[in-house]
Amino acid sequence: MALQAETTYDYTFGHDAYLHYCSEHDVLRVADRSGDSVLLSNITEKQIDTFIKFYNEYVKNTEEEAGFEYAEE
């Protein structure tokens, strides 16, 4: 299924959601313990690395500077 530019899907997972990346298949899986999951295909390892780099630089560091602390689960 090809997504159109105006297509948006919103899925809500429980607090136990996790990410799994398979470099062999270039797939990012978002799942939770219920067994529900979403597969994002054709996501390269380079794209994952870029996301992590900018997440750490712009999101995580900004929240830490503002005094935001992640809740322990």
C-alpha cells in the first residue's frame, strides 16, 4: 500500500511499547506486549542512526537542560 502525501495513521500503544530494528530486512517494528505491532519497511540503518543523532541532540538534550526527568517504569 502506497501512502499519499496527505495520509496519516495514528496508533496508540501501551506504556510497554518497544522498538525493534532488523537490519537484515530494513524494518522497524513498534510493538507492545499485547502482540499488536506496526512494521515500517525500507527504513535503513543510516536513517535510524540519523534519527538517534538528532533525537539526542535536539530532543533529549533540550529536555535535560530544562530539568525534565524520565519516569522510571
